[in-house]
Amino acid sequence: MNWYTWTSQAAFDNWHATVIAGLGMPWIGVNQNTGELEPQKQQTTAYTAVTEVTASDWRAPVGDDIAQTYAAGLGQPSTPPPTPPEP
């Protein structure tokens, strides 16, 4: 999994919407211990989550297979967002 950066949340949202549709999300909940479907559990509705670094720097981790399959609109390769300083 590698990090990518987009210039706006809207640019990320447009790409992410394409990924979600392509993957057939939302996905029914699955019990991680048994692998059984649990329709009453919360569904998986997102492929990844974006982090705002600055107003023009939005970063998210993306798997290599997804990056290849959904290259249109994919951000530029990047590094993980900076870690906030300890309090």
C-alpha cells in the first residue's frame, strides 16, 4: 500500500466514488473471527480514508491493485502525512 496526494477533497471524493462503485460497495458486515456474513452489523462503505495536510494536500493510502485498476483521477504518489507532535 502506498500513499497518494490530491489537491482537494473534491478531487479525492470523485476518485473515491469511482472506486466504491467499481468495488460494489457498500459491503455487508463480516465477522472477522468466523468469516460469516452479519447483515445487522455496520456495512463497509469506504475503500480508504483521506487526511487533510493542508488546503491543497489531501493524502490517503491506496493498494497497488486499486491504483492500477482505478488510475484515472488517482492522486500523485506521496509520503504518509506528518505525525502530529506529542502533547
